[in-house]
Amino acid sequence: MLRLYGSAKSRALRVLWMLQELGIAYDHKDYAPRSAQTKAPQYRELNGNGRVPTIDDDGFVLSESMAINLYLSRKHGSGFYPADPKNEALAIQWSLWETDRLDRQIVNYVRNSTELPEAERNPAVAKAAWDEIQDSFGVLDAALAKSPWLAGPAFSVGDLNVASALYRGLFLDLARWPHVQAWLRRCWDRPAAQKARAMRE
Ligand SMILES: N[C@@H](CCC(=O)N[C@@H](CS)C(=O)NCC(=O)O)C(=O)O
């Protein structure tokens, strides 16, 4: 059986959303980041980085949330893994783009502006992150002004990967990027997304 390692309060949230979309059975090891469980040698065997998420699909071990979702959606013929090679490439492009342009930036911004206790926040880190986020939201908004979805004519794994990674964006004022705001809402309104969100909150 497929096993997922990683708490809903981590980047494993993205995989939990995908698993709800696919409706497949899985065993969930709810490991928190930096926990004793992820530091244990047995887990390091699966993921030498000691990070979550990781999956073990009947012996096939894979890490990196974006790669996991691309794999699972393709393997399970979900209908939202693009059949057209160009749309497939766009789904990969946007997944990699998010990892480069928004993933750590949004965590750094929210943690250093609201989540951390005030004494631990670093305003310079928050500002640098916010500068990058604004540029990236501009790029995303321009793409979504041209097409309601990122990789083809319908919701795809490309949308799921980027929208799920923007969980913290749900709590930001995105009025300056109306296409991002509307798209993020469309994606997170999906019943599978709501189920994953409920596991985290
Ligand atoms: N690029 C990786 C990032 C994984 C990652 O950084 N996970 C965090 C939790 S959200 C973690 O396990 N951090 C523990 C650590 O940094 O030691 C992915 O998308 O899967």
C-alpha cells in the first residue's frame, strides 16, 4: 500500500490534497518536520534530507512534493495529468517555478511577519521575501489573465501543485492580483482541497 510520511502542517499538505483528489487508499505517517521520527535512521534511509513529504509506493520511494504529485497523478490516470506533451511541460514548468520563486519566500514572509513570536521575527527577511513574492504574483497574475488554468484548458496537477503550495496565500490580501486571488479560490474550493485543509487546521 502507498505510504505517505509527513504532517498536514508541512509540505505534505500538497500530497494529501492530491490523495483526496485521487481517492486512493494510503497509510499516513503523520511525521512533523524536525521531529524525532524524521531524524531516525529508518526515515533517513528513505529520505537522506530528513524532510517531509516522502512516499513509499510498494517499495518505490520518492521525495519532493511536486515530483510526488506529478507521479501520483500520472500513475493513477487522474484526468488532471495533462495528456498533451505541451500541457504536461507547462505543469512541470509551473511546479518548478513555484519551488524557485515562491515556496520558501512565502514561508519566510508569513513566519517573519505574523507566525513567529514577535521577538523572533526578522523584518529584513520578511521584506526581502515580500519583494520577491510581489514580483512572482505579478508573473502568475499575468499568466492567469490569459488562461483560467496554468497547464491547459482545465484544472491540472500544475494548478494543484502551485495552489497547494500557496496555502499561506489564502490568508494574504491578494487584491492587487485579482486573477491569482480568483484562481486560488477556485482551486481551494475543490472538495479534495477542503478535506486536506481540514486535516491541517
Ligand atoms: N522541496 C521539498 C521541501 C521539503 C521541506 O523542506 N519540508 C519541510 C517541512 S514543510 C521539512 O521537512 N523541514 C525539516 C527540515 O528542514 O529539517 C518538497 O517540496 O518536498
